[in-house]
Amino acid sequence: MIRFLLNGLLRDRSRSLFPLLTVFFGVLLTVFLQAWINGAITSVVDSTARYRTGHVLVMTRAYAKEADQMPIDLALLGVDTLMTGLRHDDPDLLWTPRISFGGLLDIPDEHHETRAQAPVRGMAVDLLSPDSPERTILDVRDAVVRGRAPVRHGEILVGEDLAERLQIQPGDTATLISSTMYGSMSITNFVVVGTLRFGIVAMDKGTLVADVADIQQALDMADGAGEIIGFFRDGVYHEERANAVAAGFNQRFAAVPSSPTAAFAPVMGTLRTQSGLSDYLDYIDAFSVVIVGVFLVAMFVVLWNAGLTGSLRRYGELGVRLAVGEDKTHVYLTLLAESLLIGVIGSAAGTLAGLTVAYYLQIHGFNIGTIMKDSTMLIPNIVRARVTPLTFVIGFLPGVLATLSGTALSGIGIYKRQTSQLFKELES
Amino acid sequence: MLTLTLALRNLLHAGLRTWLNVVALSFSFVAIIFLQGFYDGLNEQVERATVAALYGGGQYWHSSYDPYDPLTLDDAHGVIPAPLDSLIAHRQATPILIRPATIYPQGRFRSVLLKGIDPDQTVLSIPSALLKDRSHGIPAIIGSRMAHSTGLQKGDMVTVQWRDVHGTFDARDVVIAEVFRSTVQDIDNEQIWIPLDELRRFTRTPDEATIVVLGQRVAPPGSVGGWDFRDLSFLLRDLHTLVRMKSVGASILYLLLLFLAMLAIFDTQVLSIWRRRKEMGTLMALGMTRGGVIRLFTTEGALHSILAALVAAMYGIPLMAFVANTGFALPNAADTMGFAIGEKLFPVYSPSLVVGTTVLVCLVTTIVSFLPTRRIAHLKPTDALRGKLS
Amino acid sequence: MIRPIFLALAFLPGTLSSQTPNGDEILKRVDENMFSRTRIVTSRMVIHGPREMRTVESKSWQRGTNESYTEFLAPARERGIKMLKLKDMLWEYSPSTDRIIMISGHLLRQSVMGSDLSYEDMMDDPHLPHLYAATVVRRDTAAGRECWVLDLTAKTEDIAYDHRRLWVDEARDVVLKENLYAKSGRLLKTVDVREVRRIQNRWMATSVLYKDVLKEGEGTEFYLDTITLDVPIPDYLLSKAALRR
């Protein structure tokens, strides 16, 4: 029977193709939209993850208490061992050390004396390792306005406005004056090889990006880092998994509270706990439900409508079938079966296509910067889709149900038709 | 005119089918306006909150003041010039003195900004009135983020150390009079608010300020020597960049919604052209030109959007009016006392949004309605009469 | 009503009598004991960090109180760093960068090598009689010795500590304990002298503990290992050229 219906559908293009395309596109749009919304409204969270907290974050207990003060005297030590452990225990995250620090950037004149000076906030990330996870997490190469990204030790990038203020060009030497982990003054020369545009005034005016190994050296923190961030390989924050990873880690490193080293025991937090965006995360969850809900209703009506028109269109054909003696219920059921087939095939294909597009945009992202004036900005100008478990089902069920119910409603008309009137109707 | 009447009659005669399309299309109308209104509301509210809490009608900065360079703070203060002083006297502006300081919660030290504000000021929404009660010592208010990061709570005492303008150390305990909750991070992170007169006395800066904030809608009194006026477009530039970026993301959403609605229209048009061949043939046989038939069918399709606009207005206006008046409650909002910025979100539906969306949807519907009708151009009336679509 | 109580207190045993010397005079004697024309000093600072203890060694050539040249000897990382103070200017030379950085403004408030002392503390005019008016408030014992307790009130406005309290050894004119206060009267820092030695006819504090009382921690210990007084110091050593030597 199904084969018969399928043949019918395949041979009559107008009976199959248009409804199928409608369902296909409707479902595709819904699936994609759900993933897109998820991605778009989590883009704030995404930039926080990339810049500050990762998806999970390891610090010392003491550091965690005042992380926003950049207390490098409380930084993690033994980072290599910790990283090896983390990579082994949680391989589905990318792990990388970072150091946030403050200091003064001092520009020398030809006599090696101060020509200009400005306070900076430094970000030390792994810029130079050939397999650095930062290539995925925070690719500075895209945001370089002038000059280039560092390729060897001793090279740094600074915010474009900072460079302008200090009147430095790529290639100039700059001295970083900061404090070592032990509080001594640290004076280190770097070569500014490029400038960055973040799109946030505070950062453009005062940020310095350096390689983490250089800063470990400069701040006397061998094998140390302020933080180790963990980033899910797919770039997406998975709350349950992040919680599980953090819980597991904290269990392994549960410190004896009374021990003198307890303050320096590592502790892992998640994006939600560390970013202060907990309210925001709740809020965007609620918001995305509203948007997707509205869209779902719209799609349901469109597909239902398509189901209805599809059946109404076959008024004549059904008349003939009734006229030749086919049972009304049989006609109705075949109509339903047909629409079920269309719904299932269309929804499956639509879901598959929607997921494909969504996955593509989850990985590659859509660069809003390209349609904006300031096209080289580091801060969230890339919007990514985000596939969640819901994405897999959100289009499918409504796709099938809407098509089926549309047909079911319009098909009721079959029972209203009088057999005695059929030939008259068909003549007209 | 004939085309329009005919199209409308055809459309209405189609009954349920038309109305389903109309309803689907009206969803797009409502959803686009509703969401964009929600979005505009969010932006406007953030902007309004920031303006109310911090920027007022613009700020005069002491010429040495650079909020991005903490090293300038030592010198960034001066006696308030007369034109600004008279605004302050008339409560149309309020001075803020900003000094670097160190606090010592739990034996660790951290750098903060000590900000002095007039407890009686009404220019900004910061709950400065909470600084009036000095019976428990020097009152201070902090934001909830600061409270969270320092572990300070209402009623706690904390030692604050600073230097006066001559470099002399001073340290006193302040009492946290209240922890306020605000969506505006710039009045919260790493700062403590205390009464202006106390800070002036402690730092030996009588009648001085770092910035003077004008009331909203107060015209700046022109250029004031030694002070630079910063207008809202300057102060809000980060926010505007962000909004611009977000709105590109949001338009993609509308594009998808519109695309969905157009799917319905396109589908209907294709079907109706396929189904109504005989009718076309008849119309042509009666003397209507091909162009006329195309116009008729396009108008029919386009009319969907007009009807949809009407239907959308019927349920959309009451719905949106309701939401715009009552607002959306935001989660976890009312846990700390203070001033309500982020507790409810009120969407904003501007005339340009409504008119713009309507024109856009009608235009797109017309184009989509026209596309399938091009087949009519190849139609032979004789074939059409026999029900053939060549 | 207040006067009789005040008078009664004045005659209690152990309180100040008519033989009490003038506060400013004591301060002057302290100053005279402490300062020499020139001195060459090697010293150690033991800094208690949150994680570990570090010892910073340096050698210093000082002329009067306005000119000094310091070279750090240990630990390895700090070795070779030089500091020059001329009047109210301070420069630091870092051999690894070959840069001479002027320490001014905000940098002056940074701690020296992670200690409880700031560069500014080093820059302060150490001649207390120039800056403070002293009154004797009582007698007390500190480090097991009889002391005059002096209250110092700032004579000028541009001074870091508005108020100090000194415990001066009655017999040796050396400060054995010092408290530094904020304008509000709040105690900010304490200095405890743990050892005093007689060097070239002067009593000198050779082991001192500095502590910032608002901060957690054990403070910074300072040890004077060798000191030679009144030896000639060549001019070239007290110039910027010496930094790159």
C-alpha cells in the first residue's frame, strides 16, 4: 500500500513535489532558526568564554576569590603537570594556560629613556605553540589592524588606540613594567609587531597581548599561570558536561581546608559560576523559548495550510475516486497516509538540511564584521549557530503533525460529498 | 480598479485557504514587530538605565580625567567652574569626585575607586539617598557585583585607605549601608560610593569634582575652561557598537521568519495558477491581456499581505499594547533592594518599526506573488481553456 | 570639672614630670645619632610572601640623605638591578633590558621587591625634625628598654603620614619602635627594632621588622649586615652614568 502511495506521489509531481518542498523548507528553516537563535543570543556568553573564563576555568582557590584583581601572586604553579592531567582526563576540551596582568608600557626614546608611558592590561595566551588551542579559541591573527601577529618570542600586540596614543609603529620596542609573582618590579623589553582592534574602547585603549611563555619569564612565574581555561572542542558551552567536568576535577583536588597550602590548591569553575552571567544565561534561555515558540506556531500554520491546500486541490481526483466506488474512509485514510509520508520524508530531509547548515555555522560562524564598517574587530562579531538536542526534534514533529492535521481537516470534506452529485461536479 | 475588485473578490471567495495564508502571514508581521520591539526595548532600556544611572544628559570631565587610565585619577579633580556650579545649585547637575583607594576585605587589599556623590542629588538614579543616614559611621553603598566579589554585605564594615591631594595617607572604616542591584556595571564594579562632602573633607578637595553629570535634557552651558563636555554619543559609543552588531544578527532572524511566510504565499500562488488555468483562459478569451491576468494574480497574492496586516493589527495591537504596558518580568530580579532597572523589560514599538515592517512584508509578498505568474506569459488561451498549462 | 581630674593624673607615679625633656630635642638627638655624612651598607630584606620567603641582598652607597646608589646582589633574578636616588628623583636600571626607568608618579607607590616598603618610603626625607613637631606623651618600655614615647604631628601638608608615634631608647637615642598613622588616627604600619648595635660610636638598628597592619602577612624583615660610616664616595657613583656601568 505504502509502495502504491509512494509511486503515486513520485509520479505526480504537483502532488508530491510542492508539498514536500514546503515541508522541507519549513522544517529546515525552523531547525536552522532554533540553532541560530541559540547561537546568536549566546554570543555574549561566547565572547566571555573566549576572552575571560573559557567554558571551564582552573585557578587556585585564593586566586578565584579575587580573579578580577589579576592577583598573579596567587597564580597556579605546576601548570604543565596539571595540563597533562586535564588533557588526559577530559580530552573533549581544549586546555590552555593564560595570564592576566597589569602594568605600564614604557616607550623609550633614542637614549633608552622614557618617551611615553601608559597603563596596560595584559593578556598572555599561547600564541606560539604550533598546536596552540588558542588558534581555535582566540585567534588574534584575524583582528590585527596593522602589522602582523607574533611569530617568535619577545613579540607582542597592542590595542590600536593604545598604539596611537603612545605613537608606536609595528617594529618599535616597548618596555613592560610590571610586578613579578613575588612582587618585585619586572622590566622586560618587547617588540610591538602589530595592533589589534577589539571594538571595546577600554580594550582598544589599554590592552596588550603577549605569548604566555614570554610573560611567565617576565613575571618570574615559571610553570605558572593565572588560569587554565578549558574550551569544548565544538566551541559550544555544554552546561551539564561542564558541571560534570568541574565536579570531577574538584573531587580529585579536594584540599584539606586546614592545610597551609589549601589556598593554592586548584579549583575548577564553570562559565556560569565564573562569569557573573548566571542571570543572563537564565534569561536568554527564557527568551529563546519565546522566539522559537513564535516561529514554531508560524511554521505550523504554514505547513497546516499547505496540507489543506494540497487536499483541496485534489478535489477533482477525489471525486473521480469516489465516483468509481472507492470507500470514503479508504480515500480519507490514503490521503492521510500520503500526507504522513510527505510529512515524514519532508521533515526528515528538512531536519537533515537544517542541521547541516546549522553545524556549518556552528563551526565556521557568520562574520557580522564583513557587513559592518569596522571589519577588523576581535569582539563578538562572529555569530555562530548552536545545535542542541532540541534542534534534532524541533522541526520534525511539528513538520509531520502540521502536514497531517492539515490534510485531516480538509479531508473531512470527502464525507460531505454526495455520490449522486459527483458526476455533475466533475462535468463542470 | 477592476483588477483590485476582482482580486479581492477572488480572494475572499477562496475562503478558508485565503484566511490560512493570511493568518500565517500575519504571524510574521506580529513576530517581526514583536521581537524587534522586544529587542529595541532591551537596547533602549539598557541605554536608558545607563543614562539614568551614570551619563545623565552628558558629562563634564576634568581635563585630566581619563576613565581608561587610572594613573590620571590622582590629578583629575578641580574646583567646579561657575556655569556648572549654578546648574548644580538648581539641581540640574551633580558633581562626582573620584579618587583611587584601597580596601582591605579579609586582609587582602584591592584597588577600588572611591566615588563621592551628593546624597540629595536627583540627577542620577544611583540610590544616593541611602547615604543620608550617618548614625552608624561613614555610609557607603556598593553594587551587587562588587558585593559578590569582595564578600561584603549590608551592615559590614570595611577599611578604606586613600591619600588626600597632598599625598597623606588616610584610612577609615565605612559601613555598607546598602548593596544595590543595577544592570549598569560602570556604577558597580570595583567602586564604593560615599557622601561627596565626606570624600571632599577627607581628601582636602573642597568644592572640587572629577566629573559633573548634567540632568537629562539639560542643555550644556557651552565650553567651560579646564573641563571637557562629553555628550551621550561619545559616552554610549561602546553600547552603540554592540547594538549595531546585534541588530545584524537579529535581521537574520526576521529574514527567516519572512522566508517562512513567503513559502506559504509562493506555495499558494503556484497552486492557484495551476488550478485556475480554465479561469485564466476564460479571462483571456473575454479580452483580458496576459499582462492583465498577471496583474490580477499578483494583486491577489499581494492582497494577502494587506489582509494579513489587518488581521495582525486585530490581535497584534492588543497583545503588544498589553506587553508594552505590563512588561516582561526578568528572572531573579528582585533579590536585593535597590533600584529597578533590570526587573522588567518593556518592549518598544516605534512607528518606523511598524510602518517599515508592513511596507517590507507587502513588498516582498508582491514580489513573491509575481514570480510564479510569469508562467502565465507563455499561456495560450486555447490551451488554458482546455485546462492545459503550457 | 575636667581640670581637677587632669591635675590628679599628672601626679600619678610613672607619668611625666618636670624633668621630661622636650620632644623636639629628643627627635633632634635621634636624628644626630642616625645620620652620618656618608655610609656604605650591605643589607638583607627577608620578604614573607603568601607562598614563600625570599631574601633580597643589596649594597648601597649613601651621601647625606638625598643621594644614594644601590645595587642588588641576590637573588639571581634581581642581581645587577641598580637604583639611583638624587634628591626627589629615582631611577631604576634593569640590565636585562638595558633600560633606565624613572620611577615617578604611580610607580613610586609600588612595593620594593615585593616588600612592605614602597619606593616612596625610600624617597621620604628621613630627617624627622624637618617634618614633624614632637611631644613626649609618656614613658614606656620597648625591646626591654626604657623609652620616651613621642607623638609626632606633621608640620607640612605634603607628607605621607600625618602622625607617627616613636619609642626612643632613653639612653641610646635610637628608635626602638614606631607606629605610622593615617590622618584619621588609624594605625597603618608598624616598625619594630629587634636588634641595636654600636657602630662607630653610634647606636644603629640592625634588625627591623616592617609591617603593613592592614594587610595580611608577616611583614618584611630588614637586616643591616655591614656598615661603614663617613668614607668618601666618588661622584661618578652618584650619577646616571653609574647605572649602566
